[in-house]
Amino acid sequence: MTLCAKDIMVSNFDTIHMEAPVEEAIHKISNGIVRETGYKTISLMVIDDFNKLSGVVTMFDVLYHLRPDFLNFGIHGEELKWEGRLEPLLDIVQEKKVHHIMTRNIVSAKMNDHIMTLLDRMIKNKYRRLPVLENSQPIGIVYISDIYHHIFSQKMT
């Protein structure tokens, strides 16, 4: 079986500008595209003014930045009284810009990368998605769930 990124990549994907408010990203992720495989998209490719990939923002990124910063310094959430604290945290994260919370160091793929090359890159780095780029512009995205689906749906038929 010879499958490359171009054969399995999703070309209908959501993007968001790096200067957009996080509130817009939250809305786009909440109303994400349901892919052919039935999985819902929980990430957005972040682009700049030239439509070049600047990063990726995921549901995890939003939730990570919803938490107060002091939780990153050894304080455990169960030690706090959270009553009445969620609303102000929501306001703070929604007012940020996407570039404040996005993941910047993105590993990408090329259209002709073999499926096993993609899988190896994703497994070693614990990535769930790889943007497919051409001239630094996103043209598709490969999800690990789609790799799984393509490999095993063909094997099981």
C-alpha cells in the first residue's frame, strides 16, 4: 500500500489569523468541521497576513491558557477554592489574541511524504496532526486518526 500525505490529507480545514481574538478561535473550534471519518476538528491552523503558517491553536492550547499562570509553578488546583473564579478566567483568555496562546514550533509535512514517514514523525513527537505545507502555506492537514482509519479500513475490507 503506497499512501502519501496528499492521498490522506484533509484539504477542507479551518484557519484563523494570528491577530484574531481567542474568542473567535473558541467559536471556530466549538463549531469545527466533522471530517469524513466522523472525527471533529479540534484545532485551527494559524496564518499571517501572507497566508503563511504561523502556528496551530488547539482545544488544549485554549484550556491550558484558561488556567491561572501560578498553576505552572507547583501549586495544585485541588488546593484552591474555585467558586467564582471561572468567569474572570474566561474573560481573560477570550480577550487574548491567538498568537498569545498558539503553538509556534510546528513540524509539518510535504505532499509526497509517505504515510509511514508521517506516522513515525507523529509517534516520536506525540503529535495528533501535521500541517501539509507548500511554500510555507497550508494546503492540507494529516490527522493521526485519519492515518489509522486509512491503514485499517483498507486492511479490514
